[in-house]
Amino acid sequence: MDLVLRSRRVVTGGVMKPAAIHVAAGVIVAVTEPSQVPPGALLVDAGDAVISPGIVDSHVHINEPGRTEWEGFATATRAAAAGGVTTLVDMPLNSIPPTTTLAGLEAKLAAARGQCWVDVGFWGGAVPGNAGELRGLLDAGVLGFKCFMVDSGVPEFGFVGEADLRAAMGAIAEAGAPLLVHAELPGPLAAAHAATLGLDPRRYATYVRSRPPEAEELAIALLVELCRETGARVHVVHLSAASALERLRRALAEGLPFSAETTPHYLHFAAEDIPDGATPFKCAPPIRERENREQLWGALAEGLVTSVVSDHSPCTPALKQLEAGDFAAAWGGIASLQLGLPVVWTDAAARGRSPVDLAEWMSAGPARLARLDHKGSIAVGKDADLVIWDPDATVTVAPGMIEHRHTITPYAGEVLRGVVRATYLRGAAVYDHGRFGAAPVGRLLGART
């Protein structure tokens, strides 16, 4: 036995209870009563702190290579460790080259090796004309694919229409790999954009009006049709519009392999509270109204939305248009990789939810999506990926605590509940009370090139 971690509050088997977690060679070999500690084992006693499965964040834009000045593997995975994230999956766009070919994947892997403080997997990209590349990328180790139904914001990663979607789904359906989709249709966005011409681009209300919920609703309706036709596994990323939930509910009732995620910022903020000119809040789809937020919380409680992931999408300060405050011109992305646990816990606890719910939404759900069977829960045979955190302590978000490459975040100044004390990756402490391990020990998951 290498290590035993115990607490009076361990999240395991769908409950929170006193337990001891026994670790050998980086794997959980037993979960026992707290008193059962073998002689000679190194004991970490967390007392009343919660021990949860490490967070699995399946939606992270790291941007390296090519746009490493936005974010990189070293800084992103260090921030992840500080936030209790033990596994993340990198998105295929915003890097140059994107992960849409084997050559692009090889460039990504070369950039990542030796830099990762936590384990990292990779999504491939589905873009117009690359359906023939997808099986080769799967064989090389990508965990599934991401596509956009609308302009992605970068020229290297084109968006797909119905024919491209059908080709991509046909190429991956048999493999069981998920297709992750940014679900907005360009038609409703174009009409909304035309309706907002001449309105003040500094007003957040103008930006919300420019990306109406109908764009998500109609995109999801098309995805449901194609999922039914092809049998491919479809996952809607960063669901924002609660008005689309009924379409999701009907797809699940039909038994289709269809799922959706949402993000901490959609669950925490409300459009009514966002100041004009506050471009750190810009993301796409936008943060919507307070009532919309509460419906998303209801969808999580119902099990309709299965995971909460960061959609960490940072950029350089200049791209955020901080001085101009122009929502139309600013880059659309929120940096929050390190902050997901306290943001979600702050609001979940206020709604009577428990750390067990948090583990399902932020660990087990994303691990299932990415088919990482050895991640996402505290159980025998799983990797000993663990986060020790104090659910009662609070932290005020300040630039000095943030490990992202850039410290711009809409959470600045927020007082959040839930403080990460330590993060263990396969039984090794990669973060412990403000200190990091001696060197990065993260692995590249699934990579075979």
C-alpha cells in the first residue's frame, strides 16, 4: 500500500460518508472504513474536508501551438491542478494547426509533452471536407470530435452545414465516439445581427439580442434529426438557452444517444446583472436572463443536462476590448478553468445540492462523455485522482491567485464558497495548500502517434 487518504466526508458510491481510500501504484485498490489503515502506509487525514473524485473538465481551449500567447499547456494544466481538475480534454481549435488532421494532432502532442500538470486528452475537429480524416484521428487516440454550426471565430476551423454533419456522424457512428457540437444556426444569428445594427455595442442587452435562443433551438432540432438518422452519439456543448430543453427532453425520451452540458458562467451570472462595457463577460452563446439560469439548474437536478464544464476560452487582454467595452468586437470566451469548483459549489449549495451532485456533474458526467472509464469516481480500479476541499471556506477571486496565463475573468472580486486544499493525480500530490509538485507528471490520454 502506497497511500491512504481518509476523511469524514468522502464522496463514493453515490453518497458522502466517512471512508479511507487505499491507493497502490496510482490506482484505488480499496475503499474502507476510516480506521482501516495498513501498517506502514502513508496516511493523509483530511478531517472534515471533503474528498471528491478529481474534476474532469472536457471542454478546455488551451490554444497551443500557434496561439500560446493566449494560453498554453503549462499554464492551463497548472491552473487545473490548483482548481481540483485532474483531467481535461483539449478542444481542437484556436491552435495553429487545429486538430483536424493527423499532422495537426502530432503538432498538438509535441507541444504538450512534458508540460502537463494533470492528465490531458484531445478532441479532434470535424470541419468541412475532413470526414475522411476522422477514423484515422480516432485510431491515433482522439476521444471524439468537436464541430461548429456557425462561425468559430478563427479562420482555421470552418463551420459545418447539414451535409458535413451527416458525413461526420456517418464516419464515427460505428465507433461510438461522440460528436460535440456548438449548436447555433447562422440564419437566426444573421437576422438578429441585422436587427441590432445601429444599437450601442457597449450595451450587454445589445449583445444578448444579437444571439437569440432561437439559434440554439433550431440547431438542436436539426441535430436531433441527424442523430435519429445516423445513430451517432451527439453532445451539445455549452447549452445556454433553456428554451431548448424540451427538445432535449424529447430526444432522451426517444432513447437517442443525445446529451448536453452547461457551464459555470451560465449557472452563476444573469444578464440583468452584467454591466454595459464589461467585455470579460462575453461568451457565445451569451449569458442569458435570471429565469433562464434557474431553468438550467432545474435541468441539472432532473438529469436532463449531464455535466458542467468550464469552456475555458481565454485570449490576450487586447482581444477583450477592455477599454472600448465593445461587445461586438471583443473575443467571446471566459477564462474559468481554475474556478469551476467554487463557482458551481457556491450556487449549488445555495440550492440545497450536495458534493455528491457536484461529483456527478463535474467528474462522472464528463468522464462518461469522453469514455475515460478509469476516471470520474472514487471506486476500486479507478485512477486515484482526488480533490480535497473545504466546502465551508470562502475565497475572494483576485488576480494574484489565478494560474491562467492571463488573469482577466468576470469572476474577479466574487466571494465564492469551496476552497481546494489539495489535488492528487494517480496518488501523487500535484497541488497541496498552495504549492505544486516538483515537476509536471500529467499523461497524454489516448495518444498513439
